[in-house]
Amino acid sequence: MKSLLSPILSAEQCAACRFCCTFAAFEAWETPLFSKENAELISKAHGPFPVRKAGPDSFTLDLSSWWKEHGEKEYAPCPFLDSQRGCILSEEEKPFDCKIWPLRVMRKEGKFVIALTPTCREINKLPLDRVRHLVQNEGVGKIIFAEAEKMPDMIKEYHEGFPVLMEKEPE
């Protein structure tokens, strides 16, 4: 599965920016989640990489050694970010979180919502209604909610200032 935002964001736009592939320590909650199978697939193809348990059924990047060496305010690059080529992971290997960024599944007032991370410079160039239409009317929201049901650890607590694009009542 390709990026779910490819109808509105090109691979070239994302590769030129790469902001979503770097993390300061205060953004550790934004690091992508990996299922056990996904982490094993990536390790087999690229060798071991720093992970830590994120939830009962998921792992995430462990960038603590990088921050210890460079400082917590500095942005640690994803180990799969190549400075020339961008992300080196195949579409099969790429975590779902990466395929939907800057969208996030969040819990807000007892509902599940798909919200937009406000820090993506490229998506901020588009009208919010275009992004909302993609999520609500072009199937992206259904795919994201279905994936969240399979991996509930990807559902984060709502962060103030993230525009809500779609809501869903818990089942």
C-alpha cells in the first residue's frame, strides 16, 4: 500500500521535506509504530534497528541513544532515512503510520477521530477542505479506522490544535 495521501501529496514533495522522518525527544509519541511482523520484515531486509515496546502489540523507534549523544532538542533522523534518497523502506516494509502522516488517529471526548498534524508544511499549502474530502469521501478515513481496529496502539490521545477531519463512535 502506497501513501494514502498520494492523491494530494507527491512522493517528491515528501522526499524534499523529510520533516516527518525526524524527531526531537518531545515528539517521541510521533515515532511510527511497527507490528511484530513488520519489525521482523524490516530487520530481515535491513538488519537490526533500535526499537522499544510501545504497547501490547507494537514497537516503535528507540532514538534515546541518539538524543543522549546529540541532545533532546535535536532532531533524530529515522534510521531508514537516507539523506539523498529519502526513505529506503519498500511500500511493503513502511509502517502504516508513515503511510498516513500527517494524519493521526486520536481519541477525543469518547470518539475516535482522524486529525491532521499541523506541522506538515506541504499539506498546509492545501485547503483544509481538500484534505477533509480525501479522508471523508475518497475512502482514506475508512482505511485508517480499519487499520486502527487491527492495531489499537496507534490511537493517540487528542492534541489541541490538530484539526479534526473525521469522527467515529467506538463500536
